[in-house]
Amino acid sequence: MGAYALSLDQTILYWNGSAQRILGHKVEQVLGRRCYEIVAGTVPGSLTPACKNGCPSLRRVRDGIIPGSVDVSMLCSSGDRKMVSLTPMVVAGVLGDAPILVHLFDDVAPTGSAERDIESVSDALCRGGAEIVSNRTEEQSVPAFDPKLTARELEVLRLVSLGWDTQRIADDLDISYHTARNHIRHFRQKLNAGTKMDAVLAAIRLGILFIERPE
């Protein structure tokens, strides 16, 4: 299963061996470059790279939608194109600040083996200190009423949206880990959210949280 990670400005931060095998690009050729310069992904029926004017997956996250899998034609090092099935995964905790996206892809349709590959990549990221905040496409229901988050809950939610873990939030706000965890539990309950990322996305859709776009 190929995998590459990119920051909010679409800079490639990670490129695994399977990505090199599938597309031919070597890790030293891609790290630090923009993803659209390397893979120039296009969706069927289009000749323009889908990610050149901003990563579609990142746009969906900012719009409060968990990005889903998509078939994309990626550019190989040979100059040929290859159709792959691409699955975005939202990750926090690697850089210690903003969330990053990990794009998982393979040149075959998703199978049980591919699902196991995704789990393997997820496990490897977690062992490296990452927190997988979303790797699925279904959306949580959003309360039809104002959840009435407190000012402190909104503050903690904003820091969660930046990918901060609970201990860092507690240290920054000069509160205990237990208190920070309680704030997270409370806003998750108010937003009917199963995970922290679900809470962030629900808050974006309700218009009570905004994710700033990178310069």
C-alpha cells in the first residue's frame, strides 16, 4: 500500500517504499516538494491536476466533511499515468501542531488485503507517535440546536483542531490533564461526536469553528 503524508500547504513530508514501487518516484526526489508537482493527480474526465488549486481532501476537511476514497490518475516517474484508488487519512501528533493528511493508495481496487494494508500503515503511524483522528468517510449527525459550548470548551476544541494532544492543551492552558480531558468529553457530548475529529467537523458545519487556510 503506497502512502505519502502532506502538510496543510501540500508539502510532502513522508513517502514510503510502496509509493516508490507503484509510481517510481524515489523518496529523495519528492520530500519537501508539493504533491501536485509530483503526482499531478487527475480524476476521470479531467486533464487538470485535481490538487493544483488546493488539495480536495484538505478542502473537504475545512468544509466539515470527512474526505472519502476516490479514483485518481497519478503521474509516474516514467511519464506514464496510473489509475489508483486513494484513501485519505487525517493524522495529528506527528508535527505537534497542525493536522496532516496521509494519502494511502494502490493500483488495484480496494480488497480485504488493501484494508489490512491500511491497518498496517495506521499501526506504523501510531507507533511513531501519530494519532489517527479519522480514516473513514461516514459523517456524524450534527445537532439541530446550538450546542452552547462554553468559552473554554471552544478554546480546547480550537486547539484540538490544530492537532494538539490532550497533554499539550493542558500545558498551554495551564490546566490539569484531567480538566482538559473533561472539556473534550463535554464538547463531544454536546456535539454528538464519537471522536475528537468528529467534534471538529461538526463544529465547522455549525459555523462555530473555523480552520484558517495556510498562507
